[in-house]
Amino acid sequence: MNSDILKQGVDRAPHRSLMKALGLTDREIEKPFVGVVNSFTEMVPGHMHLRQIADAVKAGIRENGGTPFEFSTVAVCDGLAMGHQGMHFSLASRELIADSIEVMTRAHQLDALVLIPSCDKVVPGMMMAAMRLNIPAIVVSGGPMLPGRYEGKSLTLNSAFEGVGQVVAGKKDENWLHNIEAKACPTAGSCAGMFTANSMNCLTEALGLALPGNGTIPAVYSERIILAKETGYQVMELFRKDIRPRDIVTETALKNGVALDMALGCSTNTILHLPAIANEGDIPWELRKVNEVSSKTPQICKLSPAGDYVLADLHEAGGVSAVLKQLLDNDYFDGNPLTVSGVSQAERLQEAQVLNSQVIHPMGTPYSSQGGLKVLFGNLAPEGAVIKQGALADQSMVFEGTAQVFDGEVAAADAIRNLKIKEGDVVVIRYEGPKGGPGMREMLGPTSTLAGMGLDATVALITDGRFSGASRGLSIGHVSPEAALGGEIALLQTGDKIRIDLKEGTLDWVVSNEERKSRREKYEQNQVQLENLNPELRAGYLGRYSQFVQSASRGAAFRKIK
């Protein structure tokens, strides 16, 4: 055991004394030490109930012969951070989460980990830590929020964001919006649709790092507490069998994760997080692999924001296991990888079945023959850009529009609210990438306002930043290389023509070679200095973050020090 170095031998008497100051008995000291990483915070509704989840996990650990030690990490609520300076810190918190878990685990020589995330960056941050540390580890999240109800319809957080656009467009009044605000988020849990948090929690099942049900059991169900107890119990089985994250998350498992991603129509942010997880496990990974899987994997679920169903509906329809069984039976999913259940995916999925074919379509009648996400390449994004094509009515659309260029989200959001954007425009938001932002802000405000105004199908939005999982419409993010690295997006001017071809998977700037060369020369002469972009953010953590962060095409992960 790793923890033996803390507690065995005469020279560890001082260490044991400190453990007894914690109230530990000799019997507890002799058992394996299991870290319970609880991201509880009173700031985040997805995390407000995690004390109860952690208590259940610890009960399971004790029942199966371990000694649990709970500690915390940071958690940013993307909804609360949206639309202001706080969003610079969201993606950046992912690396901080992984680092803080490494610090606590290595400093105290823990033998195993149970990871309790809920929201957007906490889930991948914890999985990155698991891959980096490679000791027995298992994930159990807080679960999704139940939907709200108003005017006979299901509501999610996105209903409030899009409601703002409807008020701006004069379609609804502020009293109506106040009622939406009061009803949209009725319980604890990660926001009810297939947004980033729930996308990543579902992917934990496909990657094999969580027990069945982790992605979909609602936060307020007692079934979630039972899952937490079973998770605590199971981590001790992983410890005894010495099953580690790198035994589970392989290149094949990552492709399985992408297959589920495509079938469900998950958030574009998963395309950032999977490469970062691969990076921590030293697994080779390229964005083009996403398209390889997407091109042949049907989308069989259409959850909010793309459709009307929410995570609670998916749970009642059979959950992630039912979707994976459909994929497995039709050769879109590899059943061989190991899982934290101690058996292969195929063995674990034997009894899974679809209980509602309206929520989980049969393979013969998918929503789309291709997956929910697509990576676009072209002269504007030679390293790639990503779109949630599953949230579009026409996935073979060709859109050519006129660029309206903004250096940062704030100016773009003001232009949209002031009705300066019209049909046929391409809103370009740059200097919002991992390095340029810094922190690669999500931009749910502009996309949801456009959707609320009814412009999401006739106005495109492209950015070197990223979008919330709640975004829909012609929204293209992660344009790489980013403007701060001299990507082509830095050369654009208002009035330029941009062409988006979804069928061919291309994103191009329609410009002559001569004009492109001239723009490049001017850019080199007048290059934007990073220290002049949001200088107030570059003195602390974000300044250090921007020095180490890589391109979005590499998952915005830190470059490794040789």
C-alpha cells in the first residue's frame, strides 16, 4: 500500500500520532487510505447536495475495509460565471482541479480515490487527475437536475438564457421572463439538459470510470445515494485487484466515449476534454478521430438543447447503458475494454435494454445517420473547429455570410442586443481562445440571445473561444490556431465572406491569396500584444495559465515540461 510509508515502523510514530489526533483507531490506520474528493460548494447548485453523496461513499468504503479521507477542490458554476470576467476562470479551473488532487494524493500517499464531481470542468479535471496519478479510482457524480415546468413545457437553464433573447426581440415581457427564472432550475444537480456537465458524466460510463447510472440518475433520487454507497464499496474491489485508470481508459475506450458522445449529441466541450484526458494518460489522440467515429455513428437521442427531452427522461428510458447496448449490438462500440465494475463493457451491458424508443430511437430510425458533433477544417481552421451538428435541422447546410468581427465577447453581445446583427451575418468573436482570453470563455449569452431572437438558423457565430453545452444553432467554436497564436481568424475584417459547408466539413475564408498575404504582413507589423488583452487578468493564476496552455486542438491542456 502507498499509505504504508506513512504508518509503518518506529520512525512513523509521529505520523500515527497525528492520525490519532484525527480520531483514527489503530484498526483504521491499518486499512487502505482512500481519498474522497468532494467538490461540494455552496455556490453551485450542481454541488449543493454533495455532502450527502460523500457520506454515502464513505459508508461504502468503510463497509468494504477501507478508511476514507474526504478533501475538497474548487468548482466553478459556468452559469453563474457566464457573461462576465468570471468565465475566464472556468476552463482554467480544470487544470487547477487536477493539480490540487495530485497534491493531496501524493502528499498523503493515498491508496485509492473516489472522485465526486458534478459540473462542467470538475468532471474532466477529476478524470485527468485519475489518469495522471494512476492509482485505483472511480467517479460518482452528483447527478442531473430535474427540469422545471411552465406553460406546460419542460424548462432548463437554457430556457432562461433564451428567454432574454425573446424579451430583447420584443416577443415576451419581463414578467414572463421572471416566471421562467423562478421555474427553470427547480432542484439540486447539474443543469437538466445534455449540457457539458451531463455530457461528461455520461461519458464516464462509456470510458469505464463509473458505475452504470452515473450519468443519468437524477440528483434528488435516493437511487443516487445507493449508487454512491456502491461506488465506495467498489473502489475497495479495484484496490484489491489493482485495477487502475490506465488499465481502463485506453485509445479504444476513448473511441467508445466518442461513439456515445455522437449517439447522444453531447456538448462541444467534450472535444476539449477527451484530448486532455488522453494527454494525461499518454494516449495518442487527434481531432480527426472524432470525425472518423462521427461519420459512421448514428445520433439516436436528441436531448435539450437540441430537443425536448432531458436527462431524467433518458434515465427512465434505460440510461446510458441502454444507449451503449444499442451501439454495441450494432458494432459501433467495442465491448472489450475493462470497466470499474471489474468486467468488460460487453459483460456489464448484457441486461441493458431500451425502455422508451421515443427517447432512445432504434438504430433503424435515428435522428441522423451521423453523430451529433463534427470537426470542421479549412483555411480558417487548419487545426480544426467544432460544431454541434446534431442541434441543426439541416446537417448538409452550406452557409456563406458576411463577417461582423469583434475582438472579444462583450462587443459582440452588445451588437446582438442592440439589433445590429442581421440575417446572413457571421458573427466572429476572436481573442477568446485558451491563451488569448485567457481561459477560452464559453459564450452562451450571444448564442442564446440569437436563438431567442429567432436568428440561430440564419446567423452564424464562429469563435476561437467555446460554447456552453446549452448552445445551439450555427455556432462554431474552438477555431484553431486561435487569434492570439496568429491564426487566420486574426486576419479577418468586417465585410469578409465566410463559407461553412457542413456536408464537406469545411470552414473557409473566401479571399484571394494576394489579399490573404497582405493581411498577414499587416498583422505581423501590428501584432496584438497578449499583455494588452485583459491585462488585469494576467497578473495572477490566469497569467501563469496562459503561459502553459496549448491550443484547443490539443484539448487546451497544459504543455508537459520535458
